[in-house]
Amino acid sequence: MSDPDGYLASVRSEISQGDIFEGITVFRPGLDGVPPSPPTEVVRGLLVTHDCEFDKPRTRYCVIAQVRSLVSVDGGTQANVRQNRVLSAFFLPALRDAMPDSFADFRDISSVLKDELIRLDANALRVVSLDDAAREALQEQLVRFFVREPPAAD
């Protein structure tokens, strides 16, 4: 059963693309060879890796996109993010009291251990699953971001 906001009433039985996790530790490489201090950050993230890849025993790493609060961008951009007009962003409406209006930032993706996501899930830190319509919209936005139309020839 879906909520009208694009989320399922409870998380899917299996970890799936579009699931949002709290407490993901990601590595942050430094600039000019100087690592940041600390070199890791704990973030909220949306699973980008597709289900049919996640469930393979040989899959060790998954891809997540950091979830950022919509207020982290200016007002004009917020309206465009809400309508998924910003190719690098996928809008995520507020989730009850757990998350304000947010977006998955495709410019900030990280590789994480699959076992880390399984551990977070076991500790109830997989907070929500997108419903089927929202997952399809996520997939469309990912294609728009990664496979852009080439510019028209003059």
C-alpha cells in the first residue's frame, strides 16, 4: 500500500532501489591529495543500485546518492527540484516527521559496502521505500542525468 507522497506505508520486505537509509558512512576523498579530517561522513542516502544487482551474491558494493534537505538550495532552484527539472536531483517529499522535503543528489554518489546497508537495515535504519510509481520516476531521472541528449548540431 502506498502513501500519496510516493512512499510505501512500510519498507519493502527486501532492500530495494529507492530505499532511503540513515547513518551511511561514506568516504570523502581530499582535494589535491590532502584528505579531509575526518575522511568519512555519515549521511542519509538513497539506494541507486537496482534490485536485480543488489540481490546477487557476488555484489559487494552498492551505489547511493546522498539525500539533502531541499532548503540547502536557493528558492528558485527548489521549485525546479520539486518538478524534477534539475537533472542532477530527484525530489523526495517530506516523510512524516522523519525527513523534510529533500532530494537525492546525483552529483554526490558514493560506493558503499552492501553489508553496510544490510547492517543498517537490521538496525531499523532503512527508513522508507519508494512506491512503484516513484521508483519508475527515479529510474527515469537517473537516465535523464546519466544519458543526456547530445547537443543539436548547428
